[in-house]
Amino acid sequence: MEYIPQDPRHRRLLAAGIKSLMDSSGFQQEENIGELVFSREINEYMRVVVFTSIVGNEVREKDADAIRICGVYKTRDGRERGIVKASRVYRTGHIESISTRLLNRMRAVWKKVKNSEKCNFCGAPKFRSKKGNLVCGDLCYLERQEK
């Protein structure tokens, strides 16, 4: 069925499909104030997070935003740092194809996070900085510079 973002019935149907996909993929809903957010742990330090654009029982209308997926790392000091992100999943086309694209992007992020390069000094995963450099997720190089 072609997704029509102006139709509240379609927005509810897509939201139900996304929730079902999250459940069948082992993702847990997180507590939040705005849109529904789901996550699944890879290990005690890394997880995949999905920002669904679902508010209430339906997804937001077209052009409000897209579904976003990222991989996050819990640093030694307890903060979270994004280490991998995927391109957005736009809610266009058939409802089934939106869910398929979402699942494919979730799998791609999972794989990138799981196989991320590790820091030679502390073992934390590395991520790409805005300049394109690989950087330690715990920023241990800053500690080494201070010594």
C-alpha cells in the first residue's frame, strides 16, 4: 500500500508496523518525552538506537522529520557518545518498503558498531570525527596528552 502522509490512518498503520518491527527485532522502548525511541544492546557498552518519529499512535506528518538510526557507546565516565550513524529512512513509497529500509539500516548500523575498529591504547571503539579522522570513543588521547 502506497504511504500517504496526509492520511492519519496511514500514519497509524506505519507506526504500528514500526513498533512491530522493533518488537520482533528485539528492541526495547526507552523512556522519553517526545517521539518513541527504541534501542537494543550489542554489549554492556554499545547499543543501536532508533528514533522512530512516532508521537502518540502515529508517525509525524511528511517533512516533519525522518526515522534516524545510530550506534552509541557508553564511555568510561558513563556518558554516551554516538559512534555510527546511518542515512535517514524517509517515509516515502510503500509502507512495507519503509519497514524494509528501516530493518536494513538497523542491521547495517549493528554491523558497523559490532565491527568498529578498537583503540590500540584503551580498547574503546573508534568513531569518525567531523574532519574524517578515526578517534577513540573514550578520548583517551586527551589523557595521554595531559601526562
